[in-house]
Amino acid sequence: MPAHLTILASGSSGNCAYLETDDTRLLIDAGLSARQIRQRLLGIGRTPENLSGILITHEHTDHTQGLGVLAGKLQIPVYCNRLTKEAIETQFQAKLSFRLFNTGSTFDLGDVSVDTFSVPHDAYDPVGFLFRTQAGNIGFLTDLGHATKLVIERVRASHALVLEANHDVKMLNDDTRRPWATKQRIFSRHGHLSNDAAAHVAEQVISADLKHLFLGHLSSDCNSPELARRVVAEALHKIGATHTHIEAASPNTACATLTLDVTAQKTAAPLNATKEIGMPMESPSHSSMNQMRLV
Ligand SMILES: [Zn+2]
Ligand SMILES: [Zn+2]
């Protein structure tokens, strides 16, 4: 059965994605307000009440903003490591139901197997994820200053990958609004990946199976979706990889839902199997949207 991935938001101002399989409905990060998360889920015909869990990469507010209200009120299990839990507990009054994992471990949530791995970023214990589903593997690799051998290895099995392309180096250098210390933080080995660094990661993880690449965590004023896309696409084209659909995600609107089904591709459409992108899930009628109460 297929898996459905919707990037509800991605950018320096907020990160949240929704993954659905037969058994399991997950949020990856909750970096919008609870109200926004609910609205964007409603946009694809889903509600937070049905979530199996929320996975948190790290405690920065662009990944946790809506967590206290959303998970506290609905008592949705929150999956993170211990240091991230301790940092989150200082952010919210709400009592959350945590389920702790050790960084580097793999655990199952229904029919989804979750690989966790450490990423170099200035948070307590930041992680990336590889979700293994029967329909294919989905990697999450954002908020890292540089790509270690370990992270490259961990996401190499991805059929779809969310990869950070935070900034254009020149635009960030030339930015007059950010103090030098902030720029240093972003440029550092525990900061964020530039477009060029993202392109280099893409070159290293590319495989015949990687058909969908979402560029995420774009800075709104030191990058543009067109620029990020072009830099990564040119790097991949140079090495002859033209089979990967590349899309820049936005903090302001959800991306079209990606429906992944590698088993169907293998039997039905082995040569041109990227058509399934952009298929929206059934959307709720306006009246049902209006009946939903916003948190
Ligand atoms: Zn961060
Ligand atoms: Zn972030």
C-alpha cells in the first residue's frame, strides 16, 4: 500500500510534515502554531486527532512551536530523545506524553520503521530520520552544519528525501540585517547547509531509487526557491542524474502530497514512475472544514 508524504511547512520560520501509511499517521516536527498545523492538515482532509504520534528532530522553536498546545491538549505521543525532551519541557507548561528513543536506534511505529541518526547542529541532541515503509523510504535531513559520512550513509536508501538548502552563501554574506555572530552561527559546522552544500550531499546520496527531492528549511531572505532548485539540479545533471524530481518546499504553503509506492512502480511503470507526484488526498468540503474547531 502506498505511503503519503505532505510537507506542511518547511523554512527557517517553521517546519512540519505529515506522513501517512495504512497503519500510521505521523507528524515530523510541529514548528507552526497548533492552529496552523490543524488548518494545513484539514487542507489534505486530515485532523490532528487521528495522529499516531509526533516526532521531533530537535528543540528549536521552528520545529516545536505548536507542540505544547497540539500534543498537550490531544495527548498525542511525542517521540524524541531524552535531551530534546528536557529542552522541550522548559518551553511548555503542558504535560506531554513523551516516548523516548536513543539517538542512533531504530523503532517501529505501526507499519513504519524509524531510523534515527545524529546530525551536527547547535541543539542538545538533534537527529535526522529515515522512515522505512512498505511503499519506500523517506529521509529527513535538515538543520545540520555539514554532512557527516554517517548522515550520508543513513539517507542513501531514500526513495524520497527532504534535504536542507538553507541559504546562498553570497546572499548571507551580503545580508546587512544579520549581525556577524548570527552569520557565523549559520555558516558554522553546527549551523545550516548552504545550497552548494546541499548540492554536494545530493551528489553523494543520489541513487536510481531517489526519485523525489524536497529542498527544505530555505531562508526567506538569503535564498530563493528558484535559486536553491537550480543549484542542486545543475549539480545532479552534471553527474548525469536527471531522474530526480526536485522541489523547493515553503513555510507558507503545503507542498502537494507525494504518494510513494515503489512496489507499484516496479510492476506497473518501471521507466517513468514519477507521475504520482502532486496527487492531492481527498479534500474536505468547506462545510466540514467550518465544523472543525480550531485549537
Ligand atoms: Zn535548528
Ligand atoms: Zn530549524
